[in-house]
Amino acid sequence: MALEIQAFGPTVQGCVRDLVKMGHARELVDLVRGVDGDNQAATAVVDELTAPELVRWYLDLPDVELTVLEALAEFGGEEMVPLYLEALAESESRSVRRKVFDVAKGMGPAVGDLVLESLKGEVRWYVIRNYLALLDFLPEALERLDAFPYLQHQDARVRREALPLILARPDQRDRGLAMGLTDRD
């Protein structure tokens, strides 16, 4: 009703939060997409849906809907990138990480920039592996990555992810191939 009469206030704001927490985020996304573009209430609902604390709460669930993640990325734009990468690194749910990965790879250059920054000092093998895998879809950022340190990482899963990134670059292929062939894994 709030979308129909274009009304938004604390009650509607609370309803949006409650609906997300009750597992109805997809219905909210569908409702927002079903109204005219100049609907101020829809704009306010989108602002609420993309509030960092609500997005973090949603991403912390044991499972999320891909369509909701795609909508949040569309609605929130680059502001969602740090939240998605945080979920990719921190979520305990493999399903959530997979879906976040699938959406993040299409979110544009801001993802690559933040991944490159996040890789500095990262020590968790699974985060490094996921970030390297993500860079495979972000060629503009991949060009700025020195993947050789990851080809010498203690964890074979990181080395396996780094090798194709190096082999894809003609200027690094020979050295990477030689290192890969001598790898104990």
C-alpha cells in the first residue's frame, strides 16, 4: 500500500526491515521493480534495502537468493562492493559465498580495485583463492596483479588458482609455466 500511495515513514521503514528478516526480501524487490521509476516511496524502500547494516544482516543468513543479491547490486551500485567482498571473505555459508561471487564478478571495475587492495596483507588461503578466482573475471584489474607471490603460496589451492592467471599473460607465461611444472602439487 505504501508504494501505491507513495508514502514512506518509520512504520514502512520498520516493515521493510521486518520483511527482509522474515525472508521476504525477494517480494520487496519484486514490488519495487513493479512500480514507476519516479515513485518516491519505492526510492525510499530501495534506500532501506541497500542500507549497509541490512545488507550485512541479509548476507549473514545461511542462504540468500541470487535474484535479491543481483537486485541489491543493481540498486546499490558500487556501494555494495565492499559488503559483497566482506561476505565472500567472512560468510560461513558456501552457498552464500558462491552466489556473492557470481554477482560480484559482474559488478565492474570497483570490484577489481577493492580485491587488489584487499589481497594486500590477506593471509587466509580460502580468501586469497576466492579473490584470485574473482580477478579472472576482471581483466582490467588482473593486468595490475603480480600473481607470482601466489604461485609460491604455501597452500596448493592458491597456487592452482594463480597459475592460470599467470599463463593468460603472454609476458609472464614462460616463467609461470616453468614454476608450475616444478610445483610439488
